[in-house]
Amino acid sequence: MENRSEESRQDVGVEHTSSSSDELNRPAAAGGVATAQAQVRTPKESGDSREQEPSRSLARPRRRALDLAGHTIEQNLWILAGPLIAERLLQSTVDAADMAMVGRVGAAAVAAVGLSNQISMIATGFFDAIRVGTTSVIARRVGAGRLDEAQKTLRQSLLIAACLGFVSFLMFSVFSAASLRMMGAEPDVIAMGVRYFFWKGLSLCFEYVTMTFAAGLRGSGHTDLPMYVGMVVNLLNLCGNYVLINGRYGFPRLEAEGAGLSTAFARFVGMVLIIYLISNKHNPLKGWFRGSFKPDSEALGRVLQIGLPASGERLTLRGAQILYTRAIAGLGTNAYAAHQIALRIESISLTIGFSFGAATTTLVGQYLGFGDQEKAELAARKAQKIASLAMGCAGVGLFLGAPGLVRLFIPDNTAVTQMGSTVLRIVAIAQPFMAINHVLAGGLRGAGDTKWVMYITGGSAWAVRVALTYLFVETFGLGLPGAWYAMVTDLIARSMMFRWRFGTGHWKHIRV
């Protein structure tokens, strides 16, 4: 048993600072967790803090791998969040560069790409049931040392992800023009959007498989491998846009369609790369392909138990965003272009909130699987403080640099620059609240409390954002700034509800 326990801990990536043969040979704890948890005793539990110091000073744990026992919460947070920040920062920068390239074609091209992406997010809402459920369940299983079950979970999730990707492509190919008309697009926007839509839909076939592997790796504590894949995908996308949008180096000028083709090719390469990395690099899911791919109702049921409310959350939010977007699209092409550009700029600051939110999902899930509720809560609290401070600083930068940032995207349109600068300054004040939303929602997802994340996100989006948007835009005539005032009010209200729900502590007792 000693050899089996040691092998399991190495696969999980946990390096214990001290061990004795007595501790390693104790019976397994409930839930399949080896009683190596006993080694995580705090000075308070052991009764003598002086007995803990020598082992800590002699053992200098590596900080490259997640270690629930030997690392501090801050070390584990940065181990997870560091690669996520690098990946998302590059992605946000590339997305911003994409929009700047499309912006050189004109406001209609910006609107075509933006509206098409809004519709594709509806399809992604269905996929979120798999993505969120996979991360949460695998985090619990890896934290408990049950690696076979973690790999089985990944296989079941991949089956559904592949099916959803294919169905999404078919739907996008058939209903692209009708979808754009439903969103209130003007004729020139629809003409560009249909061509972009085909390649965007095809890219989802590859993206869903890649995102499922990435969700599993993040749940297992390995955020570095998805980071490498994300870097390759984003750089390929950027290079492809450069040559295809405006027709450089002998390639045809495809404008918005070129952006879609570039995205599809880059995501295909990303899918191949992540399959290679997860199958060949050391990680708890390395042997994912060795088991059966036969559908298993129990394993898939646990994923969907957590994931379906997450999908409901996304779909409810997307439904609200469709009405929100329609209200903005009705203000004209310039207003919608300014809206899209401001969103791309703001997404760079959101890198911090997203990264610490995803890290919190993994840590809360793994600490709960490891049997340490106190550290699960502390991880979320510490992540919230770090993310709120960092995004508060980003908000100051957005407020001060708004006009110059917007001009980088569409330098010769004064109306777009003025509207984009105004709404960026409005959303700048909401940055700390957005950090709270990302981190605490991530913690609740890691615990499996996805129903309440759905209630809070969907309820606030409809009752606050949609209602206030039509009040401010249609009744008060505030235009694009009115829509962003409604969004900021929604974000602040949501942060208050997430703090309340997390503070109740009910999430600690959810079984996954």
C-alpha cells in the first residue's frame, strides 16, 4: 500500500514536506482520500508549532507544481493563476489586435464580427455544461487521489463536446443570415457576417474538444499546458488575420471572412496540440485514452449535475445579452462599433478576474476533495483580495487612457472614438466588483454550487441589466452610455449577491 499511495501522490502533483511509514500505512480515509491529509496538520492541530518548523525549513517544496500539503494558499494560487494570466492576456491582446485589423476595413466589418460572436456565445452556453462540470468533478477527484475516475470523467465529457461542436456547425451554416437579422444587423453587416459565420461555426468543432481537454487539465491543477496551446492558437490567429483580412503576401483580401478562416485554422492546430500534450506530458490525466469510451450514465451524470446549472446560467445570460445587444445595435453601426471596441479593450483587464476565478475553481474543488474546508474558503478570500486590487488599478488605467486606446482601433472615426471613450470610463469604476464576481462565482463552481451562480447571474442580468437598458436607452434617451450604466449597475448588484451566497458557507457541504 505504501508504494501505491506514493505513486498516486506523485501523479496528483502533491509533494509532502514530511512523511513517516506509520502515516503512509494508515487505512484510507472516507471517500477514497489517503490519510496523507494528516500531514497537512496546522500548528494548532498538532499542539506545538515548534515541531512544525524544522520539517518546513528542511523541505523546500517546488513551486512549479500544485501542492495542497506543502505549499501556502498564495503559492498555489499563483501556480494556477500565473499561466492563466499569461494565456488570457495574450488572447485578449490578440483579440484586440484582430478587432483593430477588422476596424481598418470599416465599422460594418466590426459590427459583423461582433454580432456573429454574440450569436456563437449562445452555442457556447450549451457547451458550458460540459466545461464547468468537467473542471469541478476532475478537481474533486484529483484532490481525493481518484485518478481513474478523473480520466473517465474526461472521456465522457469529450463525447458530448464533439457532438455539440458538430451540431453547432450545422446550425450556424443554415441560420447565419436569419440570426444576424434577428440581432438587428443592417444589410451591409449581414453580407459580411454570413461569410464570417461559416468559418466561425466550423471552428467550434475544434474549439469544444480543445476546451474540454483544457477544462480537465485546469481541474487537475495543470494550467501550464492549456497556456502553451493558447499561445500557439492566438499567435496563429493573429498571423492569419494579418495576411487574410487585407490580402498580404499573395493571399486574397477576404476582409471579415478572412478573420473567420484564420480562427478555424488556428483552433484546429490547437486541438491537435493539446491532444499531444495531455497524452505525452506528465499530468494526472495522461492516460485518458486507455479506458472505455462507452457512454456511462453515472460519470456523465455527475458532470451534468454540476454543469447543467452552469449551462443554464450562460444561456440565461446570453438571452439577456441578446436583448441588450439588440438595443445597442438599434443605435446605429457607429454605436455598435464603439461598443465592440470598448468590450475588447475592457477584456484585457478582465484577464485578471478570469484567471483568479478559474484558479479559485480548481483550488476550492481540490481542497474540498482533500478534506480541508478551511483552506477552500481561505483560497477564495485571498484570491478575491488580490484580483480586486489588481483590477482596481486597471480601472484607473482605463479611465485615464480611454481616448487613446479607442483610437488605436479605428483612428479616423471621431464619433466612435468619443462614444467608446465615454463607455470605457463608465465601466472603469466597476472593475473591482467584476473581480469579486469572477472569483466568488469560481469558488462556488468549484464546490458544485452552480445552481446559485445561475440564479444570481441570470436574475441580475434580466432584472437589472435588461430592464435598465431599455429604461435608460429608450425612455431616457441616454444612448450607448445608458446601456453601459445599466451593465455597471448589474455588475455591482451581482457582486453583493455573490458575497452573500459565499458567506453562508452552504457550498462547503455539497457532494460531488
